[in-house]
Amino acid sequence: MRVTSKGQVTIPIEIRHRLGIDEESEVEFEVVGNVVQLRKVTAKGGRGRRVVNGLLATNYAGPSTEQLMALTRAEP
């Protein structure tokens, strides 16, 4: 299988059917040693959940929401 200049490959139809992947499906890749694993993302453990979990785990030291809102409401 050849990789395009954009880094794209075609998932064989047999694999798409077996995993239930269609044109609106999301997939994720994981590197395990020298192997790349492809899996279909389910609604419960999808990309959005990973993004939210990553944001929740971040230590934010900037202004609070209340402070930011006060800045937007300040008189010029």
C-alpha cells in the first residue's frame, strides 16, 4: 500500500466492513513498538473525550473566567 504526499492511505474495504468504518467514522492510531494500530472511535471513548480529559489535566495559571469577563465589560 502506498502513502500519498498528504500522508493518506486507503483502508481496504474488508477492514472497513469488519470494523464498521464508513465515510463519517472517526478512527485513531496508536503506535505500539514498530506497529501502528488503527481502531474505530466509539462515541463513549472518542476524540472529544480525550481532548476534554487532556484539558482537565492541564494546570491553568491564567485569569479566571470571572476576571476575563470583567475585562470584556470594562469601560474604555
